[in-house]
Amino acid sequence: MKKNGFGERLKVLLKQKSLTQAQVAKAIGTSIPSVNRWTKGGEIEYENLRSLADFLEINWVWLRYGDEAIESLQSDAPDNGPMKDLRREYLNQILENEARMKAALEMAQIINWEWNVLTGTVTCSENATQLFGVTADHLPNCMMPFTQLPLEELVTTFGSGQPHDWDFEVIDDTGQTKWFSSRAELIYDAANRPIKVIGVSSDITDRKQVEMALAQSEYIQKRIIDIIPVGLWVADETGKICLANPEVKRIWGGAKYVGLEHYGVYKGWWEKNGKELGAEGWTLARAVKHGETSEPEVVNIETFDGHQRTIIMHATPLKNAAGEIIGAIEVNQDITDLKNTERTLMTALEQWQAVFDQNEFAVIQLDDNLQIKKVSEKLKQSLKTTAKSKQLTDLLDTVIAEKIMHQLANAPRQTLSSFRIDNAILAGTWHQPPIFVLHDERQNIKPMTLIFFLEC
């Protein structure tokens, strides 16, 4: 505290008049912490200054500004002279400016404070306890993290000549966390010695909560992008690729963050016609250049590590509120295994169909209810069957059909069984054709039965 300053004069007066801070607070209608802060040199508003001076029965100018101010008012100028009036006007303007400044800071919810480098004393504006949410004797030390620094480090911290900024958090008396931002400056005396730090602190809790919510949202978004089972590309408004998630790199064996004109480094051919896409064919390029939202399209690709894959790709442009394209995203889904399975299945179906297309032996396929599902071409030609044939009796000689049904009904359904039918007519000739029955129950819901006529 400044020697012979406002706070020192107030403490001396209270001691001389045997007054407690509580008595003073009650007398002028303020709080005890406010009086306590004044005794430490804290700011006092004009109304409280006049009330305090009246209660102590002293000159308010002397109380606030000391002997020099009184001497200035009591200069050689006549009591009613214009110079004395001018000085009084200046003093009033100073006090009014202080009051306006204090009111502005309070309305802006800004705390102003001062830390004395030599004594370590701190004074704060009256709104400190309200904004920090703590009592006057629990003001946060983190408001001034430099108070324990050696003088050399303190000078280094503020040595740039620019205000020093930092953020800190406070847990108020209700247990809630508040965030504040401080800005302060180190003040030097005429001999260039540091004497005090003056600063302001403002509540940035809302901003911090938004920042933390944004950071959490970005983290969640990144995690989703990293773990989704599809490749995700992002390009900016020029088409330059700026993001490729891990699945992209797995599919393509890496990623190249190239511009639109170099998309040709990605090799792909249309599944439907085998033609190469080139740089212009990718859905990401079309989304950026033409604002096209594409339907899923199948492409065979050659990866950077030399593998062949099949993907489904589709893209959509990203637009701002004005409808301008600011980028695009493309999704790649790896369907290589599905395509390989599909090709294997197609081969198997073709081979299966070949069994019914061949002209060496006759085949009938029955479903689990022993209804006809499929008949080989040889048997169709021999029996001149129609598409309406559902029962064996619709297709074969009644004697043969009934004997086959009898065999199927009474014989255990094994994987493979065979029998002959005596005195039967098959394809217009009398003979005893060997009949082989293959019963497949691997699909327990709908087993399949095949009947082979090897002599027909």
C-alpha cells in the first residue's frame, strides 16, 4: 500500500476515533468487506467517499488525495478566484471519471485489480467477490500466477512491453467452475524499478464452455471418422483433397492429397463397361466442379500397393448459406469380398445350370415337398414336358412316378441311394433304368432332392 495513501489515512482515522470497520460500514450503508478493501487502498466510489468523509468529519478531498490536494486548493489564489474554481472543477471531473470508469467496468462485468510488487498486497474492485463467486478472503491465487516469481522472472514475464494475458479457472463457493481471462501490465517507477502490476479479469465461462463443447464435438467427430467402416474423403472448394480416413488408406494402400487436376493418380475402371474413369470421372471431382450429388457407382480400382479391389463410390458437395460450393465429401465402400463371392456364385450357378443343359443324362430337381423345381433339357426333349409340370406324375409315366415316390417315402433319406424300376416305360421304351437319388439336407430348412436317370 502506498505510504500516506488513501488506505493508510483511513486506517489512522479509524484508530484515532476508535471505530471498527463494522461500525463504519453500518453508518454509511455499505459492507464490511468494502471498508476493509478501502483500508488497503482499494477504489471507492464518489458517493461512498463523501459519505465516509462526512461520517469521519473530515475533508473528503484530503481523505482521497491527501495534503497535496488541499495545498493545491489553498494556493495563493483568492478563495473565490477563477483558478480555485477551476481546480475544484478538475477535482470533480477526476472523481466523476473514476466513478464512470468503475461503473463501466462493473456493467461489463470486469474486475480490476492491483498487486504491489514490494508488499504483495492486492486490491480489487468491489465486484470481485460477486463475479468470482467467493468471499472476500478467498480471492483466487490463480488470478495472479506470477506473485511467487523472483523479480527477474517477473520482469521477463512482462518484459515484452505488451500486456500479459492468461486464463484461469475458479471454483466458487457453490462448487461451480468458472473461467476467467486476465490481462495485466507491469508498472515501473521513475527509476525503472517495477512497483506494481495492474490488471483486469473478465468472466469467460460461456466462451470456455462453448470451446470445450466444440473440442468434444470435434473429438467425437474425428473418432467417428476414424472408425466408420467406409472410406471418407474430403476436398476443399478447389478440389484439393484435405482429409482421408484410415479406411481410405486401407482400401487404397495409402492416400495422396492431390488437387483436382491430379485425380488421375487414382486408377479406376467402371464395372459396367470396363472404361477407365480418368481424373474427371470420380464422384468427388464431379461434386466439386458441378455440384453433383451422385448415386452409388461400382468401380474396379488398382491400389497404390498393387492390389485389385472393387468399391462403391458416391459423393455430395458441401455448400455454405449462400449456396456456394465450399468443398465435397466422397464415400468409398469396399465390396471386393462381396464381388468375389458374387463372381464365385455366378460361376457355381453357371456350372449348376450346365448340369441341366447337358445332353448325356436326365435330371429332375425336387424341393423339400417333392415338387418339381427343375428338369434337364434332355428329359424335357424326351418327355416333351411343359412348364406346368409340378408333380412327378405330371412328368413321368404313372408307374415310374409312383414307384419313385414310394421309394422316396419308404427308404431312409440318405446322401445317395439308387434303385431300379422293373417293367417301366421311360421316354417311350420298355427297360429298367437305374435311378439315383441324391438328397441334400445341409440346408435344414429346405432340403433338395435330385433324381438322375443315367440311361434315358
